[in-house]
Amino acid sequence: MGSASTAEIAKRLKKKDPSDIFDSIVASQFDGDRLDYLVRDRYMTGVQLGGFDVDWLFDSIRVGKITVGYEGKLDDAYEVDALYLSEKGIRAAEGYLIARFHMYEQVYLHKSTRSMEIMFQKLLREVSNDIKNSGETCNVFPESCPLGKFLRGKLLAVSDYLSLDDSTLSEGLGRLTGVEGHIGVLAQRLLGRNLYKCFDIGRMNQSNDGHSIMKFKKNLADLKKSSPHLNLLEDRTILSPYRLHGYDEPGALQKVLIGSDRGGDNNPKEVKNKSSIIASLSEVEIFRVYVESAETKAKLAEIWRDIQNV
């Protein structure tokens, strides 16, 4: 493969929003990666949710024209090829989008999964800072090893990057259990699956009262200042079953489109306009706080009760 082809592939992989049909196959709301990992992860985790008819989706794929204009100007509008699904694929499209939503809510963003991920991120940051300050972990991960280079912020060769797999990180985690202080404790907790406790404020706030959430965030900030020894790890994200993009926005080719079965339809419609099921789905704000002990979790619950009783 020539350098021009390599550069072109790298350029497409780095794009946030697709600009042509080939980009949309690599990165969009209906791309090859999502179709692959949803099927694979459902099988590997053994969950029953997250199923959808992949074969029917592929059988429904068509290519048509849509008109886009990324600058929103009259003379900027132009036609571009885009993938869409025929009308017979609308139920499969619903199944795909709902499956993705459920997999994120129940698997990828599960409180235990996220607790481990956030704890591991904190551990890596603390080890990196310790190395930069010439601490004990300099000897645990010398600069000659790939993980040592990574933690020092050094540029990695491709071979070094590929060596940072699960086994390497697990081995590194085992080495850190012998380090004194919080780094060693955190490594021990991760290896022993003694995860931080989750206080799911998003679930607690069933009334969707934005003011209560803001008051809780304010009290949480005050608690951090008054008790700096507490390790409070926050997790905030928006889970969206389907993101809307205008035809005059860079994300126009992110759309999941539904066309007609009756001869080449060059005016496919967005799935939300064709499916009342997808139109009824709304975003979910996930806001959780992970804490070291049940006592701290009880303190957060007390803060929340006080807010609700005002």
C-alpha cells in the first residue's frame, strides 16, 4: 500500500463528521464499526438485549442523493451520494438504534463497568504524575518499556502501541499493588474488583428537576473543598439514542435515512420522521459519583435528601 493510500485512510479515520459516502461507512450513526461491535459485544457478554436483524439491514441498503450545504449559504448547496435504507428496512433500523441505546445503557455505561474505567483512568493519571515527579513508580515502569514511555507522554512507535494490550496492562496493574500510598491501594482494589460505590444521582432525580441537580453539584463542590481527602470520581455523559443533524451541518451524513422501495428514491427521509418509535426516544443524562466507602455514599444520600426536603 502506497503512502498516499495510507494517508488517505488515516485522514478518513480521523474525521469527526463524514463528508462523503465512504466516510459514512467508516464513521456515522450507521457505520461498519457500530454494526460489528454491537453484534460482537452482545455475543461476548452473553446479554439477551441488543439484538437486531443485521442481514435484513444489509439487504435494505441503497444509495441515493441528498442535498447538503455545510456553510448554510445558498451557493454552498450540493448533491452527494449517501446510504439509506429502503422502507422494508425501517423495523430493522428501529431495532438497530434501540439495540445500540440498550447496549450503551446496560453494558458500556453500566455502573460497575464505568467505576472500573474511571478508577483505572485515575490510577494512570496518578502514576504518570508520580513518574514526572521522579517518584517510586519510575522504577516500576522504566522509560525503556512501552508502558513507561506512554506514562511519560513520549511518542510511541507502532510496535510499542500495539504491545499495550490487556495482558500488558494487567501485568502493570499487578506491579503497582506493591507501591506505597494511594497508587498501591487503587491498584489492589482494581485487581480485587473492590470497586468504588456508585451514587447514581441521575437515577435519583426521577422528576428531572434541573435545579436540584445544580444544588447537588454545588454541595458536592463544597464537600470536596471541606474534605479534600475524599476521593470523589464524577461520571457525566449524555446517552442519546439518535442525534439530529441538519442538512446544512457537517454532520449531515451522520443521518440514518429511510427511502422508498418504489424505484430510485433520491429524497430519503430521516428515520425520526418515518418512525414514531425512534421519535419518542429521548436523551438520558447520566450523572454518577463514585466513592471509596459506603459511609461516603451515605453522606451523598443525606445531601440529596436535604435538597429534596427544602
